[in-house]
Amino acid sequence: DLAVLMLEKAHMAAAEKILETEEKVTKAAAVLRAAIEESQMAKAMAFRAKADARAAEDRIASIEDFSDRDEVMERRRDYSTMHAAHHMAEDAERHVREAEAVEGRARKEEKIATKELETLKQNEGELRSDIDELHSIIIAK
């Protein structure tokens, strides 16, 4: 009876650890989803910033004559836009790298937690069968 009680106590502890690990897996999956979304948004921002920079460069290249004040002002505006767009693109690329790093860490955490959960469930199943085996031995006596 003492052995059965000890195994049942171990089984309850394992079941509790499984619940904790399932929560850990759920949290890791949520963090991963958020990281993926952040990475996708960062990539979209980078794409948009690069497109804006290219558009400004094209506008600058298309103005051939600077005969009047308006054209000069327009060219200055386009240079300012291009300069700002290049900075935005650089920042967006940095943001993409950071988001991808967070995504990689989140994938790793989720994988570790899932593996731990699988191991715990397997061990819990083995404990359950040991308890059942001990119960049948006790009943047979």
C-alpha cells in the first residue's frame, strides 16, 4: 500500500507538472505568433520604406530642368523625402532583424516546452501503468 501511495503521489505531481508545462507551451505559442506578426509587419514597413525611397529617387532623376523656383523647391522636397525614406528603410531593416531574432528565440522556447511536455506525458503514462500493475498485484494477494 505504501508503494502505491508513493506512486500515486508521484503521479499527481507529474500531472501537475504537465498542466504547468501545457501552460508554458501555450504561452510560448502565443509569443511565437506575436513574434511572427511583428516580423511580418516589420518586413512590410521595410518594403514600403524602400519603395518610397525609390519613388523619391525616380522623381529626382526625372526633373531635368531647374529653371524656376518651384522646380528647385520640388527637387529639395524630393531629396528630403528620399533622405527620410532611406533612414526609415534602414530602421525598418533593423526592426526586421530584431523581430526575426525574437521569432527564432520564441520558436526555440516553444520547441523546448513541447518536447518537455511530450516527455512528461510519456513518464506520466508509465507511472499510471506502474500504479495499475501494483494494484493488480495487491488485489491478487
